[in-house]
Amino acid sequence: MNIPRVDLPRIVVVGCGFAGLKFVQTINSKQYQIVLLDKNNYHTFQPLMYQVATSGLEPDSITYPIRKIFKGKKRFHFRKTSVERIDTEKKQVHTTIGPIEYDHLVVAVGATNNFFGNQDVEKYAVPMKSLLESLQLRSMILQNFEEALNTSDIEEQNRLMNFVIVGGGATGVELAGALAELKAHVLPNDYPDLDIRRMEIHLVEGADSVLAAMSDLASKKSYDFLKKSGVNIWLNTRVESYDGETVITNKENFASKAVIWTAGVKARTLPGLETGGSKNGRILVDDRAKALAHEDVYVIGDMAEMRSDENPRGHAMLASVAGQQGKWLASNFNALARGKETKAFVYKDKGTMATIGRNKAVVDLKKFSFSGYFAWLTWMFVHLMLLVDFRNRLIVFTNWAWRYIKYDRGSRLIIREFKRSEPNIKQTETTKKSSV
Amino acid sequence: MNIPRVDLPRIVVVGCGFAGLKFVQTINSKQYQIVLLDKNNYHTFQPLMYQVATSGLEPDSITYPIRKIFKGKKRFHFRKTSVERIDTEKKQVHTTIGPIEYDHLVVAVGATNNFFGNQDVEKYAVPMKSLLESLQLRSMILQNFEEALNTSDIEEQNRLMNFVIVGGGATGVELAGALAELKAHVLPNDYPDLDIRRMEIHLVEGADSVLAAMSDLASKKSYDFLKKSGVNIWLNTRVESYDGETVITNKENFASKAVIWTAGVKARTLPGLETGGSKNGRILVDDRAKALAHEDVYVIGDMAEMRSDENPRGHAMLASVAGQQGKWLASNFNALARGKETKAFVYKDKGTMATIGRNKAVVDLKKFSFSGYFAWLTWMFVHLMLLVDFRNRLIVFTNWAWRYIKYDRGSRLIIREFKRSEPNIKQTETTKKSSV
């Protein structure tokens, strides 16, 4: 990798999710040379991926080219590459385009799907933790209805139209709500030859409530909203196996060729980095985000386990934590360069929210929670504001306004076919050792 | 394929390009049962594919879901499938989802790339005749700059940044203009580590002018516009071979890893259909579009060769011809059902146009030609109006307005990587026998 050395310490940043993005936006490139590595040439706004999967938005609305974000930034170099391993002895990152030396390394490659070792589920269920997986999921959803048209076997039709979403966290709840809207407003028009009333949406959750990480009000209201939208909710229900046709749980079994997995995430790993004693694959760091097991290596975002009295198992894997850590760590580097003191990380909880569909959302702020139409407006406003720039906001807003008025969605395009027999994306996403 | 027979003649339409689309929009489904087959679930507005390839528009702006277009149409059935062969004896279309019977068959599967038997060129050059190929071309363009960053071999860098567009028709000219805009306004910001002035754009044309099918004014003006934009134009120059690194022509040779093929198209073929004596693979039809070699088989659009005194070799392969033939043939069917006479096809030339970039276009109307800023406004207006519905128009207009004001383009996303060694899309697009 031919990036010239300059007379400044070099920080290599691996990963341009929320943590890496905010870090590079905040770091003072008069004090450091910055090299950013990511396997994609774009940043993904993950909270809206479920809308790509359900034909509500196109990929360009929720992604942003990395080179454009950092246009004009001096002493900044982006390279689109995959990281193979870290050599903390020689202070080198080994990539598909050769090694690169670092003075400081910031690792922020985030999380991926966790199937908890269940290989059958991993093989047949469709996850949604990357843009490509979202597009794959969209193809699966649409193709299932195309396939249902071509069989006169009623049971096979049911399997194709029987959607089982595993996991009642924000992703599962938002997907279930979006599928319910497709069922109510879009699919009956698109498939007049099918009786769409036979489409079923099941949400399977192991705990005793949906959105368990949110407030009681949010859990209860989202449960009610989903019920009212026609989603069947199965609490205290854990998936035991799935052979591509039947989901076996500790309670109910489901005949389904449309199982969506949102039940677990785990930190990605990078060969050469020691966890430092974490039990769940995250990298244990101190309150300055420095990896316990290595010098000059910092870990932020979903990958990092920063323990404190308040968070004995580390912070939640949230976009907001990742973004704040990115900004905070860069500020610490900036302070160091000016001879000032660094600060310990303090998470500012600005609230969490989830949307269940038209006019329905739940919002938890620090002091109080609310739900319904006003929560939905809040959700829309906050997500529009969080999108990276004005053009994305404009396109997303146009799409949303259109949908709201017309009860319609964007283009239901199957650009790449989903292949049931060879879920190729999933394999490359989850079984590769290096994952930047 | 379980589509119930009704007490009406069944017309099976193969292909939903401009010809198939207009046919189904016009046919009276009180008189006929309509079955439309296409391998994609969307219609593609091909004239704007070059903007997808050059990061100007996203796929959803130039595609439209077929089911949505025909929402509410009675006795209409769409199936997403590939046609394997036609059995004109038994009057059946054999597809990947089983056979289907027809009373009348309308074939409109259009054209594909023509490499004139040059397998090396087919292997290494990137074509742009489908949405997937446009996306592949986008990935190739962007990846070349990413790769150029990672080599210190100056010659390799030049090969990666040396774009050779083969074919000076509308597609080649519009692509060259769009690449020139990328070079002038976008790439220098995106790749500050590269000297983008070293990027070269060559347009290679075998005839003695560009846009040879248009007026002399259009040819001359587009030549001037391209020259002014920095495009190198090589007339009377024919590509003889390309090994992935060097293009050999009858005049100049080019070291390039970025060869784009827009030099030829040919009719697609469907096993079971006889050409009826056409020399170029099209299907010879009479002035009612009936295939000479078969009963109850009609062919329209690029595939059809409808000879007349004015067009001894058939009509040009143009979207406008295809659309008009679709509408006209459906009107004939409608007339027949009411016991009226059918009419012979008469092509109404409403003009042709091409855009070369910001404020630059050429327009040929029947009586006169013009170019420049007003031509460019005309081009924009006509293409916006031709896009299928209001939402697409709105999104495209937003994108274009943004680009015009900001000298910027949409998201430069590499969603699927282009693999130089295995140009997979091209293979499935051009070597499969059946091609619906």
C-alpha cells in the first residue's frame, strides 16, 4: 500500500461504521495522518436497512460514499480493502493490498450475525446485518410470492407465504411492522392471483416481551401495535432448529420457507487481536478504549467491551454508543496532540426508538416514554436528520411522503436473485475470518 | 404454470421491454386473456442506463415493477420466468416453471450485445445492454480507480485509467460525455491521491462520424462537444482484438483495462422460432408483424424484421419503434375482436436525440435539427416525461437538479464487485440460449 509517510503520527482506522465514521470526522488531521480501511466504499446507515429489505428505500438512500464524506480532508487516505490480520509486534495491518504500518490503530469493525452455533439455522435462515443481506432479503421476500404463484400445492404455498421473524429486538419488530404494511397495502395489488390473506407474519422472541431492552411502555405498546397490524407474536419461544421447511421451537412449530434471523449479533473478530479476557468475543478495553492485551491498539463500537460499574458487561451494541465513542476517542487524540489530558468515556443516552408502521412508533427518552403518532413523527424527524447529507434526506423524504400519501412503496426490484440452495452472501459475511 | 383458462383467446407476451409493455398497456383485456412473461420483475428504461453506469442515477429511477404497472388490469397474469423454447406445433411456450399454451404468441425479447464473434473482446470488454450490466460497468469504473491507488506501477495505473469506449452510437457518445463529466467534476475530489488529469477517454468508431444514424448537424455537434469535453475520438477505427490489457485496432493501439463495448447489438433468439429468411438473426415478419415462418406468432421490437420499400432491411432497433409497434399490434388485436380491419404498421418518427453532458445535447426532429442548451433542456424534458410514473420522474428530477447545482453525482456505490477474471453477468446474459 503506497501511502507516503509524513512527519506526523499515523492512525490507521479499520472499519467505517458509525464509530469509524465519527472518529475520522472528528480527528484533527493537522496532528495525525489518517488511513481509513473498509471493505466497502460506502458507509451504511444501518437503522434503515429494514426499509431496503422491504422495498421501502433503495440502497443509495441509506449509504454514503466514504470518499465523498471526507472530500477535501488533508492527510487522509481511504483504501477499499479487507484486513487479513493485525501484527501488533511489528505494528502492521495486513490487508488484501499489502501491509500498512501504524503508530496507533483504531479498530471498529462492528458486529455480525450470531447464530449461536446452530448451523442449520445459519444455512437456511436469512439474516439482515449488512446492505447486501438486506438486498438478499428483499429478493427472498418478493421471490417467495412469485414462487407461490407457480405451485398448486397449497402447503408449499403456505410455506412460502408464512414469514417467521426470529428475534423481537428493534430489527425484528421493525421488519414485522413493515411486512404487515406490505401485506395490507401492497401485496394484494401486486398479486391479485394469490389470496394474500393467507400470508402470515410470526414474530418469535425468547424473552417474555418484545423490545425487551426498551421501557415497559415501549414493550407493551409495540406488542399492541404489532398485534393490531396482524402480526402473531410468540414470546418465551426459542428456535431449536430449522431445516429449510420447518422451524422447531420449544413451543410451536412453523412450516415456513421464509425465516428471517434477527435474534443475535456478535462482535466481529480480527486475527492477531486478543480479547483480553472477554467471554463473548468482544475486545476488552480500558476507559480510554485501549485494548487491555495490546499497546497502541484502540477498539470502539460494537467490538469493544468497556466495563464499568454501570455496565459490568460493557455498553450495549448500539449505533449511538459507537458514534459517541468514535467522536470521543478522536477528541482524546486531539487533546493528546495539544498536550492536554484525555477523558474517560461517558455514554450520553439520548433515547432509543423503534417504528412499527404507519403512524406507529415507540420512543424512550431519559425521563419519559411515549408512543403513537407523535412518536412516529419524532422517529421520522430524527432518522432524517441522522442521514448523512441533504441529498439523502431529500430522497428519503420524497419516498416516505409518497408512501404515506399513496399507501404504496418504492420499486419492488429483484435485481439479484436469492438462491435458496446457495445463500452465498451469508457465507462470505459470516464465515470469513477477517471481516473488515 | 397454473393459470386458469377463461372463455377468451389467450395471448402470451414474451418480454416486457418497450414493445411488450406498450402492447399489454394497449390490449383490451375484455377481449383477450393476457399472460406476460419476463425474466425480470421490472421494466427497464434503457435510454438512461448509461446514467446508472456512471453513478448518476440508481436502478430504481429507471426501472419499474411490472406488477405495479399493470395493477388492477383484469384477465392479466404476469409470471417471472425464463422461456426455454417455443413449440409452435402444440402452441406452447416452455418455461422454467412449466409449459403454457397460447392462442396467439407475441414475442418481444429485444436485442443483446453483438461482439461479432470476437471471443476475446466478449471475454474482456464490458458491455451495457441490461440493468445488471450497467451496474457491473459502474463497479468496474469505480474499482479501477481504487486499484490505481494501490499500485506504484505507472503503466498499470495508466491502463486502469485509460477508458476505451468502442462504438460511437448514442450509447457510446452518452457514456463518453458522462465519463468526461466524472473526470472534470467528481473524480478529482474523490481521488486526491491520484492525478486524474492522467485519466483518458477514447471513443473508437468504425464509421467516419459519431452518431452516424443521426443528422449531419448532430454528428458534427456531438463530435465538437465531445472534443471540447476532452474525449479523444478515433473515427474509421475498428477494434481487431483485446486481450484484457491492449486493444488492437486497424490504426491505433490502446493499453487499457477499461474497455466498454457499445459497438453492436443483435436480436435475441428463442429456440423453436424460425427467422423466415432474415440474414441477421431477426425474425422476418409481414406488415401485420406475423412471423413469416409460423402461424399465430407475432414478433415486435428489436427482434422483428419488418421489411418495406422504405426500410428494406427492417426498422432501426430503437425504443420508439418498439413502443409504437407494441401499441399498434395491440390495437390490431383489439380491432379484430370488434370485427374491424387491421392496419399495416407505419412508423412515426418523432425525432432522436442524445446528450453529451451538462448543457450539451443534439436533437433531430423530422424537419430540423438543433443542438446546445435548448437541445439539452428538450432532452431532459422528454426523458422525464417518458419515465413511467410520477414518482420516478420526481426522484430523477431531484437527482438531476442536485447534480446540476452541485456539480456532483449520486452515490458512487460498489454494491457487487466486478471480477475481471470472471465476468459472470456477461456470460449469463449472452451465452444462454434462451434469453427472456
